[in-house]
Amino acid sequence: MKYHLTIEYCPKCNWMLRAAWMAQEFLSTFDGELEMVSLKPSENAGSFLIFIDKQIVFDRKSYGGFAEPKVLKQLIRDKIAPEKNLGHAEKKIDK
């Protein structure tokens, strides 16, 4: 099964480039697991959310800021490919 990942970002905060950068990271890391990655401008100020098949995996506001890319990759990996080794980003994180 391949997954749809959506990054919803705040265009007023100029976070489109961050969203595009993360999309590139996810497409490279999860080459065989993702069918599609989409960027969605949010109507809510300060929003930066990551969804997998419409389920929230990351919310910047709940997290208290932006997470490092390796943390985001681990969160996504845990949902779509728990057996996948992320190499240098494999260090355990506290959730």
C-alpha cells in the first residue's frame, strides 16, 4: 500500500519553501512507500500540519514549534513503514 502525504502550511507566514523542502525530504526517504506528496496552503494563520491519508501526524502548534527533519521522518516512518531503517536519522525520539 502506498500513502498520500499532505503538508498544510501557512502562506502568510511564508512557510511554502519549508513545506516544499520537507516534501522533497519525504519523497527521497520514503521512495517506495509514498504515492503522492501534496502541499496545501492553509486558511489558518500559523498552521503547519502533516497528514498521512487525512490523519494528522504532526501539528506545529501542538508540538510547540517546528520539529527537526529527522523527527518528522521518524514520525512518518512509524506510521507507514515501521520496519524501515532511517540510517543516521534512526536515533530514538521521545514522543
